[in-house]
Amino acid sequence: MLDHIFLSVSDIDRSIRFYTAALTPLGITGRLDYDGKDGPPGHPDLKGFGANGRVFFWLREGVVEGRAVHVGFVAHSQDQVDAAYAAAINCGAVDNGAPGARLHYDPNYYAANVLDPDGYSLEFVYKNWQHAQ
């Protein structure tokens, strides 16, 4: 399991607005602003997003490498996938795969794919077998 990821973005304010809108339907919200001066020399300022008491997705202003990164975000239902996709598109994402089954992976794999404003590949994904009680 991953603990966290830093994503460098070209315009931090634009990316905060984008990710706030796109991740809120998944229950992932802005949680923490980290002032880089509180860290070791050269540490960047960070905007942290998370859920369930954890902060795991961090934005920092910096060099963008576009499609060098693919991030998959857990959705807890197909409706959450649809809502996150719609919110992302409404905030400037580029469609990279409309919501639907991804039968090439599994019959119960439902996802939507977008490119964020910096060209990073994002996936909102619901795998019903990962939510079995």
C-alpha cells in the first residue's frame, strides 16, 4: 500500500481548484497545507488531499512531465466514478475514456479516465470485489 505521492503541477491554484472538484465526489478532500519552510532546506510548499484521517495525495508547484504519471483513485460505486468524471470534465479535464466497464481488465472493473490540466493521466475506478464485506 502506498503512503503518499507528490505530483508537480504548473499552476498550483488551478490544480487545487481542479483536484478539489474532481476528488470531492470520491470523498477525498483538501486536508492540509504544508509550508515548505518548516521542512529541510529546499522543501516545497504542499497542498495535501486525503480521506479517512489520511493525507496521501500532495500537489507541489514544479516541473510537469505530463503523461509520465498515471494515478488511479478508488471510487466506492459506479455513481462515484461518474460524478468524479463529470466534475473533472467540468473543471477542464480532457476525456481519456468515458465511464464504463473495462472488460479488458475484468467484467467488474468500472472506471473513467481523464487527463488533468497538466496532462497527467487520472483514473476513477470502482472494483466491486475490493469492497466486499
